[in-house]
Amino acid sequence: MDEKFVILVQKVPPGFQLTVHASYQCEDGHSWEAFGHYTADASGTLSCVVCIGGSHVQPADGSVEQVLKYMHKNSEKTRFSEKNEMIWRDLLLPIPTDPSLKVDVGRLQCPLMLVACEDDQNWPAPESAKDMKEMMERAGNSHLLTVLSYPKAGHLIEPPYTPHARVSMFKTVGKREKLMVLWGGETVEHSRAQEDAWRKMLVFLTENLFPT
């Protein structure tokens, strides 16, 4: 896929909740998935954003194919633990200073919540959150930002009571190669982070989507 695309949704009622799921496969057979969760207001304006364990590092104006190639070119940064578990978090490190290689989060004009897990071995979420915070500070809209950071929590924060998997098997789509991937996190700390983040996300969404 070499061209950028736009998804246009029309004739949805105010407050309608919409999830956009995109699935991509690059030339080497690796697959990538992205989910976007949106709630429409009366005017179609974005009300708020919650980013869980994500990053803004990607060619800002690039096509999907260019974004995937950018990640793939850093594949030599893949590391392995002592137990031969794959670690991908270095693929986007160090966080680039070139503004063309990251989304300008400072342009956001709506509340943003970042959820970063400090033991994420799959994605550089803590470093990305730090850089996004600095971007918003320089833009003068840091008052819109809320950062939740959890030591000893691994990749992503699932809903409470979801089983925590520090390591799991991952199968590539093209080559169907089975790999053991290290996601990070300690079970007790990760579980506590699930509960705390879930509670705070619900408050954040309620305050911004259903203001009194």
C-alpha cells in the first residue's frame, strides 16, 4: 500500500462510538495491526485521546508502507534475552530529533492521556511518552496532557483481571515462524497497573466525553 488513505464516516448520531481496525502486512510477511477508538460529538470534533503503550515515532507524512519500512529498517536492533526471548523495544530508539520522523503531538487541541509501562520490552512507551510531553510543553498545551506511568508493568495495559503474560509465543504471518517474545512486566505490579489505569481512564473519558 503506497498511498495514504482517508476514512470518512457519515450519518452517525452524536456520541456514537466507533472502532477502526486496520491490518497490514509488509513484504517480509510481518503483520501489523492498529486500532482507533473514537466518539463523535455534535460537531464531529475529536473530544479526547487515550494512548496505551504507543509511540508517535513514524514518518509523519508517510504512507502505511513507508511507516512499515521505517520500522523494518531498524530490525538489526532486535535483541534477545538470556532465555532467547525476542525484544523489539529498541526498534524506534533513540527517539529521533528530526520532526519529520514523528507525529507532532504538540498540535493536539484536545485532552490526551498517555499510559506508559516502564518495563515494556516490546515498545519504547516510556521514552515516547517523555518526548510527547516535551513536545506539548513547547507548544504550550501541556495542560491538556495526563501521563500514567507504571514501574514493573509490561507491554500494554489490559482491562483489570486480564491474565498477564510476560512472555508468549508469536507467529509471523508470512513465514509462520514461531518466536518467543518478551513483553515484560511483573504479574503483581502489572495487575495493579491494570486496575489503576482502568479506573483513571474511565474518569478521564467520562469527564471529557460527557461533561456536565
